[in-house]
Amino acid sequence: MHISKVQDTNVQTERTEEYKAPTEETAWSRLKKALGPVAVVGVFIAKFFAKLKFVLLPLLKFLPVLLKSGGTMLLMIWIYMQLWGWQFAL
């Protein structure tokens, strides 16, 4: 069995300058702080609409049928209301 000695070596390099935190805030960091909450709200809205599309897309199949019958009914109510008043139209 061969045992080798490990020498103690300093892995860190010496720095000539100390790290200094930025004293004033940059425009980019202010923009990130302002748009961060907006992005979170946008993600939640996108997630909501992604789930909602599974409900809305099958309902859109019946939209032309509803507009054909219900749309003409609402159109005639509006026309009668314009000609003779809302009491006669309803």
C-alpha cells in the first residue's frame, strides 16, 4: 500500500483590491425591481388562461349557433326599442 503525502496548498489567490458593494443603484437594477412583480402577475394570468382555454374552446364551437338565433333576437329588440321605445320592445 502506497501512501502519498498531500501538501497544504493555498487554493485562493491573493486579491489586491477588496470587494466594495455598489454605492448607488443602477437603472438596470431599478428596472428589475420594478418589473419583477409585474412578471409574477403575468405568469399567474397566463397560468389561469391556460387552464381556462380547456373550458372556452369547446364552448366556442356553439358560438355561431348562439349568434344565429340569439343575435338576431337581440338585434330585433334593439330595432323595436329604437322605433317604438323599450316598453314595446320587451
